[in-house]
Amino acid sequence: MLGPEFEKTVDAIVAKYPQPKAAILPVLWEVQKAKGYIDLHSEEWVASRLGVAASHVHGCVTFYTMYKQRPSGRHHIQVCTTLSCMLRGSDELVGHLEKKLGIKTGETTPDGKFSLVRVECLGSCGTAPMFQLNDDYHENLTLESVDRLLASLD
Amino acid sequence: MERILTRNIDKPEALTIAGYEGAGGYQALRKAVTSMTPDAVTEEVKKSGLRGRGGAGFPCGLKWSFMPKEVDPKRPHYFLINADESEPGTFKDRLLMEKDPHLVLEGSLIGAFAIRAKAVYIYIRGEFVYGAHVLDRAVAEAYAKGYAGKNILGSSWSCDLIVHRGAGAYICGEETALMSSLEGNRGYPRLKPPFPAASGVWACPTTINNVETVANVPFIIERGADWFQSVGKAPKNTGPKLYCLSGHVKRPGVYEAPLGLPMRELIYELGGGMLSEDRPLKAVIPGGSSVPVLRAEECDVDLDFDSLAAKGTMLGSAGLMVMDTGTCMVAAMARIAHFYHHESCGQCTPCREGCGWLERVLNRIEGGTGKQDDLDLLLSVSNNIIGNTICALGDAAAMPAISFVTKFKDEFKHHIDHKSCLSGTVQLQGVR
């Protein structure tokens, strides 16, 4: 399914743990990196490869919020709206992004370019408000700096 | 004061092992492994008075001493580093991992030596993609230099070092949930006993420490327990501490100071004072969002474990969330409740249902449709969560709820009676 190179990656991960089951989270990260999200076929593949039930893998995929069960936008904007960010204007930031992108939180733009979600505390409270754009943190945001950032993305 | 934990954070050269060694790095590991016994290391840490920096403040050396003195080959020892930093208001471990990764590794390895561990797993929250990358790079360097892997520094002790990424779940910062997650399960907390030292990850003897806790260890080994005792407030609140300051202050950020820093000094001197001159201090949550809130007049307090406990709250993870008079306390508490509802793992009914119930009631008060007996209901739900669950997540929602409702009762009542907000500057925003 994911090719012989992927098999090697999985072997290297499994070798780091006393039990193959412990490799579930890191292997799911690799699946998501390769495919953009984790579908049921991939879950079944991971399950049989690591010797656990497919339902167990599905249980992990649905428990951890960072695993995507469907594709997100090319630029996935995750705005922290927990208390410290709220005190520094994260709700206004979300409102601005919704207006600017023409979507509500939880949605993806029709062209698949942007998706927008609210997330819980990202451990960046001293540089609030902030969001995580795909893997990267963008901190001390202002509405102007957000506009500049969005304009720079293709 | 001399910067201890943060001495390297603005030195980019410390990111490489050569730069870290150049500043005296890995000498403490060398001293421990080549000239001390594991028990002597544990004894020194015990004498230093170092208390866990993750939230509970448990004495670190004492925790290490619970581990078996002999290793049963069928049950190797594991040392887990809790880098799941996810308590709202807390962002200190991230700083250490991103700016001084070898300090974290050196402390982890010394701890692993003390408890005779076969491997260290650093469980880092999934969102810290960059931090995990920095740590991975540092781990590779540590192996190449013989600080990790087989026969470390020529000794008979071998230990692996593995960075393990979480995938988005606050609960995995709870030590037994972290172990469940590391094993490849949902992050469900487990009942204690058995305690991790008896049966932890993979049912083997295990010790779990926070990132900042182990970052203190190289300094204790290098300079001695007596030196550590001279920093902070001996005998029970010793050593340097990283304070996380966020909210309505001019200069939020991480500040290092000896344990026992007066809160007003942190807010008004280090933090530059309140954000707006016309909005004075109203309240502070001193230890991450799960601890009881303090009113402004309660803020003449030193930031250490025992001084804050005497005020009925906790140092916790030292995440100070500062709120000015423009803050609606109902909205603030509703946001906290939303967090715990979202993050409850769902195992225990009082937490799973109770946190959602708190959130719904707080949201209706905030939105102007609260009922007269809602305040009693909030207290009743909270009191039925506390103590009735496997882990402390439910308590972490209930304790702030009780403190907000009792300390800012007039604001909550005003919302119910007048369907408007007493703090004035914040409009009713509705529910999210």
C-alpha cells in the first residue's frame, strides 16, 4: 500500500520500542505525512502490520485530535482560543479569519486552499494571540500581520 | 540573579553539542557516570530539595528512591520525560527544548543513570513539531558523542534515548495517561496504586519527570546540593524556577527567578506592569488554568509551593494568567470549562459528564439565560466531580469553577439578574 520505503520506516520505528504496539502513534504520523490524512484502509494496514485490532488503531485515530480523518486545506490554520489567547484577542482573530476566508471554523475553502479550526492551548500563551499554520507556530499576531501572512501563501 | 536554567537560551551555539560542551555541558553527566554511584546521585538530588516542576511539586530525589535498587533483567527500568506541556498558561518546557535541548538531554541521562534505566522516552506533545525536531537532532549528536547508547562514557551502563511525539491530547500530560499513550493506546489514566516505580510503562519500574525538573539536575550534580539549597527559599522551596507570564501584562513571557519570587515583582517589574494603564489588576490564576484563582488583593504572595498553598491555591506549573478589570470572569471561567470538557478522556462519568455540565451552565450564564439556582448548581456539580475520578483532570475543572463562583459571586449574579456584564468593558459574547 505505502511501498517498500515506507516498510523500512516502520521497521525503524518498531525497533525503538519493546513492543510493536507502541509504534502506533509514530506510524500513524508517518501515514498522515505520506497521505495527508488517515483513511480506514491505512488504519487496517497499520493494525495488521503491528499486530493489533483495526478497531484499536481507529480508537487511537479518533482519540488524538491531530490525526486527520479527512483531508484538510493546503494551509491548515489552527487558532488557539484558550484563556490566555482569549485575553489577548483570539476571538477577534477567529472572526477576522472567518470573514477573510469566507468560511466558518471547522470548514475548508471550496478551492481546498485554507481550512480553519479552533484548537485548545498550544503552549504559546506568552506570545498570544497565535495560530499554528500546518506545522509552524505564528505568534504575537495582529490582524495586519495575519493579512500579510495569508497574502504570502500560494 | 545569575541565570541558571536559561543561561543558554539566547545563545544559538548551544543548539549544537559542540557549543553546549563549550559552555561546560555534559560535565555533570560525566561526573555522575564516572565518579558516582546511582544511589549517590539520587541522594544528592534528594538533599537539594528539588521538587517536581510539572505541577505537583513532589520531591524529585524521593521519587527516584522508590525505584528498585536491583534491575530484574525481565523488567528493565524506564525513565520518562514529560514534555507534553499542555496546561493552559504554561510554556516553559518548550523554551528549554527549543533553545537548550542538550540541557534537557543531559538532565534526562543523569536521571536515567540514577534509576538504572535502560531507556529514556521523551514524550513531547504533538503540536511541538519544531521542538521535537530540535530534540531529535540533539539526540543524534548525543549518540555520536557516546553520551547515549552502549557503554556510556566507557562505563558498563547503556541507555537509549528516544523522542516520542504525542498527537493532541491534554490528558497525556497526566503520568499514567502518558504511559498508556506511549504503549500505543488511547491516553487513558490508570488507577494508582500500582505506582509507576512498582509497575509503570510496559508493567516495568518507571519514573516520570517533567522537562524543567530534569533541567535542574545537571546543576545540582555539578555544583552540589548545598548550592541548590542556597537558591530560593530553603529548605522546601529551593532552586531556580521558570515562571510563565501571560494575559494582560505589558511583557508576557518566561522569566527565571529563584523560587519564592514575589508575584507583584513578576507582574509589575519583570512583566512591565498591566497592559492598559486604566485597567488595573483584577485576578491572577497562578499555576496554570487548573488551580484556584486569586483576587487582586490576594496577590501579595511569594511564588513558591508552600506560600501559594497557604493562600488556598497552587504553584502548579507556574503558568500565571493575569486578568485586568476589563475581564468578564464568567466568560473566563466558561472558557476554562470548555477546555476541560474538550480534554476529558471520557473514562469516568463525573468528569466526562460534569465538565460538560459546567460548561453548559457557564455558557448560559455568560449568554444571559442563566437561572437563579445556577450558582448552587455549579458548586454542586464541582463538588461531585472532585475526588470521584481516576485522575485529577476533573478536579482541575472543578477547583477553578468553585473559586471563580465564590470569589466573583457578584459578577455571576449580575449576569443572571441583569443579563449583562458587570465588568462593562466586555460585551456578552454569546457561547462558542
